[in-house]
Amino acid sequence: MIIRESNMDFKFKKENIFHIEKSGVYQQVGKNVKICEFIVKLKGKILFIEAKTTFSNPQKGTFDKDIQDIYQKILNSLLLYSGILLGRPYKSLEKLPENLNSMKDKKIGLILIIKNHKKEWLISIDEKLNLLFYSIKKVFLIDFFKVLNEEIAEKYGLIHSDQKQ
Amino acid sequence: MIQSVLLENFGPLKSFFWDNISKINLLIGSNATGKTIILKALYTLIKSSEEFGRGDDPKRFEQILSEKIYWTFQVDKFNELITKGTSGRLRMEMNAGHGKCEYSFGDKTTNTITEVKNSFKKREDNSIFIPAKEIITLSKVILASREQMKAFGFDDTYYDLTKAIVNNPPQKGRNYTSFSNSRKKLEDIIKGKLEYEQDSGRWNFKKGKNIYSINIVSEGIKKIGLLDTLLGNRYLTPGSVLFIDEPESALHPEALNQFLDIITLLAKEGIQIFIASHSYFTIKKLFLIAKKEKMDIPIVSLSDADYLIENLIDGIPENPIIQESIRLYEEEIEVSFQ
């Protein structure tokens, strides 16, 4: 299955990927609720992926808003996915992919991919979001939050990935 | 104000030329690449030009410069300063607002420089070097070691600074507005100020009505208090050149930010600043100052074999400190995906 987001192609086996943004349950929740792109199982970990082509400069006024957007998208995705797993009574029943029907004993990673960002620009975004996610990570036993660019995402098999999953 | 400098065969620096020198200047690089050597080379020459012709001192400029180099670099023989493996002479050339000076020496030179061309005019301002280590608690020891024992250990950067704060009591009356404002900000950071008792030779830290022995005061407070003292006793004037080696040592990042804001105020009043640093925060903060103030801040990045001079107003150039922070970030990703 190939998902094209922010000019990047994400290719995973269909049993490993949940395109939450296009899911029926998300359509039901409403578009005004921000959500990330997809959830994928990769190398034994469940990863929540948000992708962007660019990100605002920390010196610009929109930086804090952009940070809050990412935080909200990923947090909502965690809640919605957990709600599905917990059997909350959503009107549209969602059949999760075979390898994503449990979070039990799985490592969880939260990832923002900014296609064209230089590594040195990623660090301040990474640090800011890690601070925001600090308590969520502790409460929900999230293993990591990382901000990557396309090059790093490709290195770790998140883009054009035909690797063993 | 120092405008340009040329160093040849000077310690690790085979050939170094810098001519876009501004009000605030930053030098970065790994250990032993020559940052402090450049600061000290500039200091020895500007300080010699300030000491020359003061009061009734009859010493020739060459003599003052030779002594300054001897006691600042503390090498038994001057030829030890020449780049190893070269047959050339060590040469320094400096252009400043008050004139130009150049000197050189070869491998036969032990402790007197004779090849000097000096056109510096008399200079009333005082320049000073703030080393990475604190000097307040050591001031008695520094004076004794230099004046009684005449021993190596504390070089002239320590000795001159100690004399500057010990021999010059605080002055009352109007100070330059930005200096007064800077002093208020410095005293706000440490919530007090340093005081020197001339009779006992003791330093105290005064916070409100309470007086604390300097020995129980943190190094950060001493560092901030030191600059406050130099502004309060009028040792620094708008024509001074201030050299700061590793301002980040002993300072919390927040205090470092405030310290660099104050440095900017001083630079706007006229003081020229040279900073050598290993700190990510220093580079980042100076980059922001360059952008906000629309101020040229040259950044000299030194490596074993070469150097690069850029301007922080154009952005943070690739450099070993940022590279290390990227390396740590990459290591963190590696650990996350394990």
C-alpha cells in the first residue's frame, strides 16, 4: 500500500498500516479534529506518523501554532486509535489491519517528518515537542518522539520501505 | 577599535588574517586550535599600546611588548611560540583606530623583540581579558605570585584583571547610561553585588542587607559580579576592548543569555568585544543578537588545519559545535529505532 503525503511516498504492506486520516471512524469524528497521517507497524514498533513539506522558522510567530498543531494531531491520533482498540461505540466500526490490532507489549514511537528541513533546523522542533509530550510519554509509556527529515526517514525505512516489517 | 589582524607562524596558526572585525566577535573551534592564542595575541598588543607612555613610565614600546608577551604566554623563550616545523618568523600585524603595529621574531629570539614597527597613538582606554576561570577568590594569591614570587602560573590576563578590580575602587557620580543600565541588569541577575575591602584585601558578596564571604558564593555570581565591578570602577570605558574566554563557564544558560544581552549593550556604547566559546548557547544567542540588532558579528571557526570566517547575521555556519549537537540528535534517533 502506498500513501502519498507531503510529496513523500510511504510504502508498507497493508496489514501493517492504518491510514487513520482516511478512516471511516475519523470521518465520523469530524474533520475539525486534527489527526496525523497514518499509523504503521515497523520493525516491531507502532509508529504514529505526521508528515509535512516544510515547517515554520522558530523566529516566526507561526512557530508555536505549528508546534501546537502537531501536538494536537498526534495526541488525537493516540486517543482515537486507543478508542478503537478499547471498543468505544463509534458508529462506523473500524477494522484495524492485522498487525495493528493490539498495542500490548509494543514499543510506540511518535514521528514528525518534515521533508525539506535541514538536520540543524530539526533539533529545536524536536526539543520543543519532546517537552510538550513529556507527560504523555510517561503516562502512555511512549518510547520516543522524534522529528526527522526525508533523508533520515528513508534511512530508517519509513519511506519507500519494502523491508521486512 | 581593532580593525584587522594578521598572524603568521603563531602557535598552531600558520597563517591567519582577519579583517571584517566588528564590535562583537566570536571565535569557536576544538581545543588547541588557537582561539585563546588569537585572543591573547590581540590582548598583548592592544594592552601594550595602552601601557606605553602612561604617567612617568620611561619604558620603550618594544620593552613593554616583550614583557607583555613574556608574562601573557609564559614561555621560557619566545621562540617556543613559533609554529613547530616551520623555518619562518613569527609575525603579527594589527590595525586599530589608534594606529598600526607589526612585530616579528625568529627562532633565535629568547625574550626581547626588536623588530617592531609601531605607529600607535597614545591610548587612554583600558582593555581587559576575562579568563574562563574565576579570579576573585584567587586575587590575593595572584598578586602574591606575580609581585612577590615573580612566578609563572597566573599569566598577565589574570594579573591585569586582578589589578583592575583591586586597585580601582568604585566611583561615585554619573556613569555612561548604558553602563549604569548594564550594572542594574547584572545586579538583577545575581541579586547583589561584589564589594572589596581595601584594608583587609577581602571580597564579599552583598545581597540586600546581608553580606556573604566570597568563599561561599557561586562562580557564576563571581563572574557576573566581576563585570559589574569593572563597570562600577570605570576601568572600562567606551573605547575599551573586552576579551572574554568561554563566557559560558560557570553560567547557567539563562544567565549566559542575559550576560550576552548586557555585552551587546556595552558593544553599542562602544566597547569592542572578542569572545572565545565552546558553547552551543553562545553561538545561538549571538546569532539571534546579530539578527535582532542587525549587527555584524563575525564568527571565526578554527580547525586543526584551517579556519573559516563568516558573519552570524547571514546565519549560523557549519561548525564543530553545531555538528556535535546534530551528532547527538542522530545518536538519539539511532537509540530510538533500536
